[in-house]
Amino acid sequence: EASSVMLGVKRYYPSFLRTIPSDKYQVEIMVLLLQRFGWVWISLVGSDGDYGQLGVQALEEQATQQGICIAFKDIIPFSAQPGNERMQSMMYHLDRARTTVVVVFSSRQLARVFFESVVLAKLTAKVWIASEDWAISRHISSLPRIWGIGTVLGVAIQQKLVPGLKEFEEAYVRAKKAAHRPCSRDSWCSSNQLCRECQAFTVQQMPTLGAFSMSSAYNAYRAVYAAAHGLHQLLGCASGACSRDRVYPWQ
């Protein structure tokens, strides 16, 4: 799920393989969105850490190049708590800036603290531009009274379904499960494919993942398959037997 632009610098991170879009693209999309609606006077808030700080930095650079003015800019610290003195000060200055549009480039954990403070400060009738990490997260949308803050427009990675996941779950709940007795050594039920959280599932009541959870699940699925296919090719497994050669991270 790491989308930081810095991780794409091979000189520093030779083993990092990106399987979701870099933040470079969501910054470009946000600037295009601001331009599309003619919003040229905005506030910019980010979260502590590389994700928020680098996002804010890139957004400020690109936005100002397009004639968009940043009236207020701040970072939500890791130590922030809803309504504490630091957040009260941020809400005060955000309100004083009198901008209708606020871009919040934040992790979902600190975005929650931020919006709890927004609700407490009764900041309403604004347009909030959401970064991908919190745009469709129920961690934010489930906040009490969040519906009263205004309009939220966000960037999200396209949702995809994990192929075979539903069929795997359905096949499992239909199978005769030996979970109530200990698994004998080397038996099928000692396999890591056994989903031990599936015990309460029935065919009629399958678990459902929300859009954000499914998006995250698909990212993990895609990352595992990218690594597996890479190793498959490196070790020449297509020939019918994998070699035992050493594999280096840069490969």
C-alpha cells in the first residue's frame, strides 16, 4: 500500500516494487480537480510523516505553478488528539483563512483526529478534497456528525475484486470442517489455506468487504502475485523444475 514517491528512487530503495500508483499521480489529479472547478484560493493540510508531508510539498509546488494560492498550510502532528490545544489552534487559523476548499492529504488515522476536531469546531459548508488513504475509508465516514461538514471529493484507487476469493470462502463453508477436533500432523486441515476465522460463516451469511477493504485486499493480492511471478521467471520454473540459484533484491 506504500505510495510515497521517495520509495520509487531505486538508488535508495533497490528492493521496493510498486504495485499501486505513486502519489505523484494523485497530486496531479487533485490539481486538475482544483483547476476544473476554478478553485484558486485553498487551504492545505497534511499528516505527519512521509505520506502527508511529501504529498503537501508536491501539491503546493504544482498548485502554485498553476496559479492556485495556498492561504493556509499545516501538518497534523502524530501527537494530535481531537480538540486538544494544538488542534484547536489549527481549527482557529483554518477558519480565519476563510477558504471554502481544503485539501487534506493525510493518513486515515490522523485524518480521523483532524475531522473529529473539525466537528468539534463546527467548521461547515466547506469542500474537502480527500487523498486516497482516507477518501473512502469507513474509519472517517463513520464519525458522528461527519455528514455536517460539507462536501467531500476524493481520489481513490479503482476497486477490483480478488479473483477466486468468494468461491474459496463458499467452498470452505460447504466443506466438512474438522475444526472442532485437533488436526493430526500432515492432515489437510493443518494447511495454511484453512481460514480459522471462517468458523461462524454460512453459505447464506458470507462476510462482505467494503470498497476500501476490498481495494486494500486487491493491493495485497496483486503484490503477492507480482512477487510470485517474478520469482517464477527468475528461477526458470516454466521449464518444469525451479533452479536453486540465489536471487538478489535488485533482480
